[in-house]
Amino acid sequence: MKTLRILIGILIIGGLATGLWCWQQRSQSATAHRLVLYGNVDIRQVQLAFNDSERIVALHAQEGDHVQTGQLLATLDTRRFASGVADGEARVAAQRQIVARLEAGNRPQEIAKAKAEMEAARADFENAQLNYGRITNLVAQTVETPQRLDSARAALEVARARLAAAKETYDLMVLGPRQEDIAAAQATLRSLEAQLDLAQQNLANAKLDAPTNGVIENRLLELGDMASPQKPVFTLALDDPVWVRAYVPETDLGRIRLGLGATITTDSFPGKQYDGWIGYISPTAEFTPKSVETAEVRTKLVYQVRIFARNPQGELRLGMPAAVTIPLDQSGVTAAGPDVKHD
């Protein structure tokens, strides 16, 4: 009887050992084909500030608001910027008229007036010539004095100079403005247009728009505050893309690669799984001094990885703990990632 009991005990112990061995083999086999990591959900954040300094007159978003690209979030007092735009528009309009006048040349009426003045000067010159001839003859006959001849000669020279000046004026009227004057006026116009563009940009900068889709995390300034490029007004949380920041031991680093698919679970939504993929593997180790390179410590090196996730309902939030399961027996996966799009 005693021998029988011993035999039964040996059989029981053997059965337990066999079961434990089988369980360990299954566990090791499962571990060999998958990697489980633990981390937290992470997203990017943007500090939104105005590009100019002025008082805030309107705020259109609150904490927790979902905003879309281009949505108006806040507005500054625009009176100073609007005055700059009005002044610039007036200067540009005036300079455009100057350029148009120069490019169009002189009006026909102006040319006709210059021609008439030239003809009048010619008539005066011819009359002075005739008068000088008569005085010359009279002086020769001693009827007139030499002083009258000198006066007639001077009047003739004055008439000659007036005719030359009138002719030059007429020629200039026909030729029109110089190309150098037109080019200078056009350059001035371009300078004024650039100043107007800057004034219009300053006016546009009085509005703060959302650069992308996201959630307002913090509102840092209020109505009446003096805004500036150095003072953010909102903190915008970018909920796309979303990833889990986890750390893989150095011993498992060779088992993963970019693009491997993964499954993400959280305690907040038990039983729900989110599709994901490895989108980043840090090139440097963390938490271990670089000077320590012993065999014992090298196995404790960890590397940050980012597992990007699909989050169509927005359930994954910043800081949420998550578990990531990565099957290691995947095929057809490249470094570009699996054929999965994140919403």
C-alpha cells in the first residue's frame, strides 16, 4: 500500500511538471511571436500667438473647443492697421496716376499750344529781322542813329533765342517724357505697392486663425490683454496624429522595425482595440549613462518608440495609459508602414 502511494505521488508530480513545462513552452512560444509594450498616449501641441502687438478685442474659442483649419480664434484692435492700409492705398493711387500720365505722354492740346508758341516766336523773330534791316538802311542814309541800330540788333538776338527755346519746348512735347523718368515713377509705384502689401498683411495679422484641426487646451490671455508675438493666446492640442509613447528594452530592439502593425488597448475602454503601427524608433538609448558599458547594464538600455494609432472617435487622449501588442510574425511590411490611414 505504501509503495502504491509513493507511485501515485510520483505520477502526480510528474504530471504537474509536465503541465508546467507545456505551459512554459506555450508561453515562450507566444512571447516569441509577439511583443507587449506599455506607455502613454502622446500628441503634439502648438502655442498660438499673434504676429503683431495690440489689444485683444475679441476671443472666439474656449478650452475644449474643437476647431478647424482657418477658423477665427481671436481678433486685435484693427484701427491702427486699417489707417495704415488707407494711407497706403491713397499713396499707391496717386503714384499710379503719375505713372499713367508719363506713359501716356503729352496731350494733343499741350503739343498744339507749344507749336503755337513756337510759331509766335518765329513771327517775332522774322519781324525783328525786318526791323533790323530797315534800321540798317536808315543808318546808312544817316536818317537813324547808331544807337537805334544797336537796339534793333539786340531785339533780333532776343527774338532768335526765344524762337530756339520755343522750338526746343515743342520738340520735347512731341517726344514726350523720358524713359528714365517713366522707369523712376514705376519703381516708386512698386515700392509703394510693397508698403501697401505690408500694411494689408499687418491688418490680416490682427486676426488669429487655427493653423490646423485640433482642440483648444488652454486660453492664456483675455479681452483687453496686450498681445504680442512672444505671448501665446491659446494652446492647441493636435489630435491627429496620435501615438503611444513606449519604451522597448535593448534586448528586444532587434525584433521590431518601422511599419510593423500593432494593437492598442486602454483601461478607459476595456475590450476595445485600436489599430496602429510603429512610426518611430529612437536612434539613442535613454535612462543609462553613456559612460556605463558593462554587460549587466547594457541589457537595461531602453529606446523610445512611437506607435501611431487610428483614433476616429477621439477616444485616445493625452497621457492616457495604453498597452501595445506587436505581432512579430508579420510579412509584407515595409519601413513606410502598413496600408493603414489615420483619421
